[in-house]
Amino acid sequence: MKNSRLIIILAMTFMVAACGGKSKKTDFFGEDPKPSKPKIQTVTKVEKNWRVGLGGKIQTGDAVLSPVLFGAYIYAASANGQVYKLASETGKQAWKVKLSKEVISAGVGVGGGLVLVGTDQGFVYAFNQADGTIAWKAALSSEILASPVIDNGVVVARTGDGKVFGLSSYDGSVKWTISRQLPKLTLRGESRPVLTQGVVFIGFSDGNMAALQAENGTALWDFPISFPRGTNEIDRLSDIDTNPLIVGDYLYISSYQEVTHALDIRKQVIAWSSDVSSFHSLAYDAAYLYVTDKLGVVHQLDRTDGQKGWSQTDLQYFQVSAPISVGPYILASEGDGGLYVLRKSDGVIVGKHSLGANTIIGEPIVDSDVVYFLDSDGSLQSISIINKS
């Protein structure tokens, strides 16, 4: 890892820690006000379907780990080198593999009969989806900081030195590479590529969004959606660290300091922009986007024009996770282990439930009324939210 990336980690310790105490420093010059506990009348309950320990606690920033639901199974990884296939209904283990002396820093990706993870030493591992045996291993240029993705014979992986690799899903050989110069200061972590219909969509640390041909890496378009502003490197952060979200003909993306955009993929233009910015993943339903900004405020945005529906400020200055859209509710966890339930119709908090001392890590899965997520204790959980009334 380059010195600049080490500086980034130290800097971001003061800025965007996603788990731990209730208040966080957002710059080098002071601390945010202490958050106030909201008054909540809980009308929901959490049904815990199952919980499976994957081994080893996870500190936010150590790894970019998110489970994947594929068919009737959940695929997940732990930072200590273990990869799992579990039955989604029961949590029963189908297989588990252990990478000796390897730290998994990103994962998982699933498709084409493979399960993919990346390591802090710059390796991409591909396991056979059926039995967990290793299909191939590819050595790339530096730490993998975003989950590898796969589609139509191509695996796309990003490294911490600003490179993007297209690999053959057959043997892991490199088909193409592109390189993007990193700013002096960036957030640790990378936006996960989205690979669909032969096109790769990627948000970069310099604030640009690009579309590439998956087969050969040729740029289809590349334009800035976030611009550095301010008098110091902290103020000038313009990272795109949220994962691109594609719904129909639109791609939704947010940057750290700037805006949330809706891009019309077919017309290759920005359809609308909102002044809400985030480094978290976005949630959506048929009509709205849901965004947690860097202060912990949860916003509802109209998907057609980006207008704000409501903004829930009661969680401001808590270390709030990405929103999770499930049925009529939005879920969000915070660093002291609280899981908050927000009513979609008006943003009112209608429930608070305990995750113990844990918070949600990575991007959860929603399947109908069931939510699967990895927590900071290193456990994979399946829960359902039920209205008590």
C-alpha cells in the first residue's frame, strides 16, 4: 500500500468511522455535537431467523465484505480467510473453505459457477460454486478494496492503486487493465463495479463515473460527477465510494462531498441531481431512493426528479449505516448496536431493536421480508421485521 493510502487511513479515523462510539470527528479541528437519543414508540419487532458465526470480529475499514444471495444459498466471507456457502432458509452450512495465511479484504462476487473474493495481498480467488474448491487464483497489483464482479465470462476487479482489471472467468488471466491516478487524499475503499449486459460501470476516487466495454476495457463514456472544492485536502475529497445502483435505464450514484445523481444510461446524461451526498450504498423501492448522508441523516428522494420527500434528523451525529429498504420500512443501524426502523411514508422512527454491541457491515441482502447481513462480530444474520399492531 502506498504512503498516500496510509495517510488516508489516519485521516479518515477522524472523519468517517462507521462503528464504535456515538459521536464522531468529521474534521481535524473539532468534534460534532453529542447526539441525543431519540424518543421512540416501538411498534415493530425483530424476528431472528438464524445467526451463524463466520469467525473473527470485523472492524470497519479492515475489509469490504457483503454477503450475496444466489438461488437458495447465501455466499459470505470473513476477514480471516474463510468463505462460506449457507442455506438461506436455515443458515445450514453447505461448504466452507479456508485460505491459509490470507486476509480477505473484499467479497463476495457470485456468478458463472464461481464465488469470488479479493485479499489484502492483491489476489483474486475464484472458488467453484458447487463445492468450494479453488478454480483459479490471480495475482494483481495491490490490495483488493471492492468486491470482484462477474458476468458473461469476464471478472472485473479493482485494486487500491487505482487500477481496474478485466480477467477471464475461465482461468483468471488478465484480458485488460486500465489505470487511474489517485488524488493525494481519498477515502479508504472503492466503489464496487457494476457489470451488466457487457458494460462495466465504475465510480472513481477522482469523482468521475465511467462505462467500459467488459470484453476489452474500452471506454464508452467517462465524465465528472463530483468536483474537488475547498482550501485543504479534506475539504477537496470527491470520492465516489457508493456502489452504483442500476434500476431500469437509470444509474444512481452518490459522492462523498457533493451530490447524488441519476444518470440516464441510454442518453448518457444526468437526469437530475440532489444536494444529498453519501459514502454509503443507496437503497430504493418502486418510487424512491433512500440515502444516509455523512452526518447520519436519512433522506428520501423521489426517483423521478430527486426531490426530497422527508429527512430523518433524529439520528444525526450517530454513526449510521447505509439504509435498507424492506417492505414498508427503512432500516439503519448505528455504532452502539441499535437497529432503527423508519416508516417509509413519513420517515418517523417506529422501532429500535438491539444488535448487541454490533453494527451492520457491508451491504445487506433483502429478499421479500427477510434481511440478511454481516455484523461487526463476524456473524451472518437473517431477520424479519414484523409490525406488532
